[in-house]
Amino acid sequence: MIHIEFLLEEPSAEAVLQILIPKIMPESATFACHVLGGKKTLLKELPTRLRGYNSWLPSNWRIIVLVDRDEEDCKRLKARLEKLCQTAGLISKTAAATKQPAQVINRIVVEELEAWFFGDMRALRKAYPRLPYISKKAAFRNPDRIRGGTWETLERLLQKAGYYKGGLPKIELAKTITPYMEPADNTSKSFQTFRQALLELMV
């Protein structure tokens, strides 16, 4: 039986995973989410966290670090996460040899969690029926490349449709959309990379 420790930067990511992981993983898999209080804090605390895990991590446990790219260079951010794993004495998925199981999987959300919502327009419109059909528009065909920030874009679209005039509540948003999401159909490349990593843990 596999157990996954998720290290996250925000509560909305936890809200998504609590609903989404059971759709991807079998019932025998267990997981726990640890929100570390923002990306800056997560990156600051990660070395200590990883060293702590290294002292007692069971063989059937895996750690998944999930961070938003935001406006950072994706390769540099991934390299930074990989370096932290190496320094802590843990084996990352990228560094693992063919017959050597990875202990840590670093995954980057491009560019923000809301891109995963845009990757499932059916779920978005089920959650918010007044949203217009936008999936065929060029600007939304690749959720990971939506310009102007996926958070800001989704807030603008929802408010234009009459939702959340006072501002977008991220946790409520996550809990409203995620129950409708179909992981296999999501068009966000960063989401599918994340999903594939979970599926490979069960092989």
C-alpha cells in the first residue's frame, strides 16, 4: 500500500487534492496534505522538512512537492527543487536510477492552480452554468499558456457572469469545481504530468 505526503503552498491546493486524489488513486492508497503557508515559506522550510523525512521515511511512502510556477523560469524552479532533494539525501524521481525507487516527486503547476480548472471546461461550466463557452477560443486552448494570469482571468470571467462580485474565494472555488473534474480528460499539460506521476506510483 502506497502512502503519499503532499507538501503544498496553499489551502486551495489541499482542497483540490482531497477531492481529486481518490479519483486517480485506488482506495488502498493513503495520503496526507501539508500546507506550508505560501510558496516563499514552502521553499524556505523544504530543506528542513526533507531532512526530517530522510531520517524515518518508510519504503512505501512517497513525497510529492507541488508548487506554482507563477512567473518563474520552470527549469530553474525544478532545478532548485531537485537540488534541495539531493542536499537532504533523498532520491527524486528525476534523479532515480531505473531500478531505484524515487522518494520525492517534484511537480510544478503551470502557471497557477486555476490552469487546472481551465483544463476542464466541462467541470467549470457545471460548477458555474452562467459561464460562456470559451474552450474553443484560441486564448483558452492551452490552459498552461493563458496570458495575464489564470487566477485573474478566471476571476474576471466569473465576475462577468455574475459570480463572486466581492472577489474570488480560492478554497470555495476549488471545492465547487473539483467534484466535477474528470482527471483523464484535463487538457492542462502540467496537470497530466502530475496525474501520470501518481499513476506510475501504482505500477
